[in-house]
Amino acid sequence: MSFHIDATVRARNLDVSLSLGQAETVAILGPNGAGKSTLLSVAAGLVRPDAGSARLGDQVLFNLDGGSRVWTPPHLRGTALLAQEPLLFPHLSVLDNVAFGPRSAGASRAESRETARHWLAEVDVMEFSGRKPGQLSGGQAQRVAVARALAASPELLLLDEPMSALDIHAAPHLRRLLKRVLSGRRALIITHDVLDALMLADRVIVMDKGRIVEEGATREVFRRPRSQFAAGLAGVNLMAGTVTEDGLRTFANAELPSLHVAGHLDDEAEPGEPGVAAFPPSAVSIFLDAAHGSPRNSFPVAITDLEPHGDHIRVRAGDLAADITPSASAELGLEPGSRVYFVVKATAVQVYAA
Amino acid sequence: MNFSGIPRWVYGLAAVGGLFVLLPLAAMVAKVNWAQFIPLVTSDSSLTALGLSLRTSAASTALCVVLGIPLALVLARRPFRGQRLLRAFVLLPLVLPPVVGGIALLYTFGRQGLLGKSLELAGIQIAFSTTAVVLAQTFVALPFLVVSLEGALRTAGNRYEAVAATLGARPTTILRRVTVPMVLPGLASGAVLSFARSLGEFGATLTFAGSLQGVTRTLPLEIYLQRETDADAAVALSLVLVAVAVIVVGLSYRRPHRADIPAEAAA
């Protein structure tokens, strides 16, 4: 009993292959336009891919490869979708919204309302059962939407940034609720929040430009990110390149030429193999002149942005970031466009296989 | 006072526009022979015509709903080749002279018509029957329902339908329990407009259905006929028709339609 999907959507440049275990929750991370929502729509049957196949347990969701084409319509898939907005049916009461799934599956009015009451109690919104969705707050409505999705007893729950439309007070409540109801369930959850991934997911995948660029256990991905996006979420600087005896030879990019980064090699990092060098912004110092003497790394960069970050100033130069004190920033006279050197000690740089 | 942003002279023209509609109605009311009003409007022929008008208008409104909902769905939802052309043809009766519509119907359902010949063989005769009245009214009233409903469907979007599908609802269930209830205000105002248009239909009816008392002579036809012989009766019946129209339109525009999308979706 597992879920597997393999799909290509040419119009949206999506090409993804993904499997989920029996009771596994996987978080999908990635920049806007990476194809995360499209992947969920394909799984739900709302978007038809150009090629690929998908199975959920014994059921074939679609198989567009080879001669006999199979396409299971959305209502027969058992894949409930929960979006950013609750999308509760405005003309039905809260109770009938939650009863909608069981009723559609053929249960009687009384049975389906019984099921609805169970799930309303489960998500702690029983007192609103007689109300219309227009009378609920955003957080309450989203909890009702969770109950409605669960009442349909889906084999696979698809959540598309369920917390992103909620205010900062409602989000933690819903996150706790999801942690409770997702345990022991199979779910895919799109999120932009590290906290969601850490709390709710067993595993994360990072998507970029329609492809999966990184996947692994949640803690491992944030401890040793291999993609620029995951590194950004984990709050570390990441440079990709080829592992050398004592560090990494970076690939040239728009901002920096290929250069050598001295660092501490991980056990699994093999010289000659692709790898990444990671270091926290707090380990970076800024100098106006090139620093000399190893074991320091010195990167000539142009500052793109300065922004407050806690009690520090975060100085950004392309993909790299440095955290320095406000007084140091004032002393150096930094502003966007300034040409400076980001300097980091070799001992602060971790080099590991990509 | 809130700033309106309307130049003063616009109010002047708006007043002229309002008077242009109201003045003829007032002139007609001034001509009503009140002493004879009740006997005139309760005469046999008047009551027969009014009854026929209400019955046929109700039937054609029902037919508009049955045919208009599918048409509006097809036009509003998924784009396809020829969609613009289909929309143009569906809306054609709005700008077509009703007499022309009547002639077209005659050549379709009349004895020698496209479908009429086969129907005649099957023993069904449509032209110059009450059925013909309903068809003529449906022909001219259908676009009102389609336009109104298509707009409502486009505004509502199909995200709720997508959610309903993932919750396990079959397409027919979605239509019945989600789509139609969500556009009910648009459907209702479209149906009211169709009813009003059916009630006032004259040209297509006269051409395609004729003017047989109790069978095809609706209130507008009766008024036109009475005008030749008894002006007082024509005016009295006209007032009845105005009253019915005012009631119907008043019921549907009692309050401005608020969008039936909850605040959470708009936020």
C-alpha cells in the first residue's frame, strides 16, 4: 500500500517522480513557480499530465504510457485537497460542508452528519456546526476545511500551503492540529515554512523549475542542505562545486568566478566528486581590502542588499549572506553596490557530497 | 456628504432619461377610464389572455432554465473551438427583430418547415398552437438567462467544484449541490428577466403562433387587437401588464446582489 507518481506536464515544465510510504508525510519545498501546486493538481486529477503514471495502493490513478490509457477522474481517487483558502461551500452549513464527502460517497443524510460531527469534534469546532462559513474567522474556517477533507476518508491528503492565508495567531493552532491528524496518514504538504516541515513531515523534497532537486529526511536536509533553496531555509550559505583534497573548487556563476574554498571535509566527501561548501552567515566577516594569509577564504563580492536581522545587519551579496553588527556596518560604510570581501575561516566551512 | 465624482450636468441628463421612461407611463395612466377599469380587465377575453400569458411565460421560463443552464455552463467553463461563434448565435435573438424570429421558427416547426414535416408525419403540429407561443417566447427570452448566468458562473470560478470533486462528488452531484446553488442569485435574476421578456413577447408570437383566443392570443396580442376597437380596454390591459412587469422586476431587484462569496475568499 504505497503511493507512487511519475508525471510530465510539458506546458508547465514539470517532470517529477515521487513515492510515499503507507503512513508517510512528505513536505514539498521550493520557490514560487517550481511546480509544487501543479504536482498536487496532477495527483488529485485536476490537471492531466502529458505522460506518466500514478498508483495509490491497488488503484491506478492514471497511466498514460503505453497502449492502454487509464484515467481515474478526481472523485474516484480518494485524494482530498486542502488549499490555502478553506473554500467552504458558502451556501451549506458547517455541518453539511463536512458531511459533503461522506454524502457524496453514498452515505445517508443521517450517517454522513454523524461522521461530520465526529470530525468537527476532532478539530475542535463542534460549536460552529450550525453556522454558515461566512460567519467564521479564517482560522476557524480552515479547521472546518481540515475536518471536511478528513471526513472524506482520503487515502492521500494533499495540502497546498494550508497555513499561508492565516494570521500569526491562527497558524500555530492549525499546525498543532495538523500534527495530530497527519500522524499515521499519508500526506503531501506544500509549505514555505521550515517549522511546518520540521513539525509535520517525515521527509522533504525540494523542487525547482519543475524538477526535484533534493530529497531526504527533514532534519538531514536542513542540517546539510544541498540545494540553494533548502540552504536559504536552513539559513546557511551554500556554494556548489567539485570536492578537492582540502576543500572545494566552486563552479563559476554570474557573481563569482570559479575559486577554491578551504574547508573541513566530511567523511563521505570524495575529492573529484560533486560537493557543496556550507557556512553560516554569522561566520562571515566583511573587509574592504583583500585579506591575506590562510587559512581564510576571501570572496570578492558586490553588496546587493542590507536588511535588519535580529540584532544584526544581514548583508546580502547575490546568494551569499553575512551577519555583522550595526556598528561594524556603519564603520565600513556599506551600501548596495559596495565592492567588499566576504571572509570566512576554513574551520567554519563544511564541505560535503552533493 | 460623500464625494460622488459626477459632474452636475450628468444629473440633468439623467433626469431627462428618467422622465423619458416615466412620462409615457404617466400619460397612459392619465388615459385610464377608472369607472370602467374593473369590468374591462375582468372581461372574459381579458382574463383568458392574461391567464394564457402567465401560463406560457411560466412554461417558457422553465424551458429557458432547462436549456439555459447547460448553455451557460458550456460557454463559461472550458474554452473550445467555436465557442465565440456559439455565444454570438445564442445572443442573436437579443438584437433580431422578433418578427424575423417568428418567421425563422415558422420555417423550422411550421407544416412545411425543416422539422415540422417530420413532426407532422408523427401527428404533432406545433405552429399556431399554445406550444408555438411557448417556443416563440423561449426563443427571444433564452439569451437573457444565458447572459446573466454565464456572468455569474465566470465570477464564481470553478475552484469550489474542484474541491467538491476531490471530496468524492460525481460531476452531476457537483452541478446539483455546488455549482447551481452558488450561482442561484444570477440564475434567479436571469429567470426573472426571461419571464418578463416572455410576458411582453409580441412579434414572434403573432408570426409563428397567430392570434387565436384562448390558444395563442396572449395579453400583448389582446391589447393590440383591442386598440383597434376599444381604446379604453387596451389602456386598462396595458396598465395590468405594466403592473405585472413592475412586480416581477421589483421582486428580483429588491436588493442589489451581493457577491455570494464569503469574506475569507475575498480576503
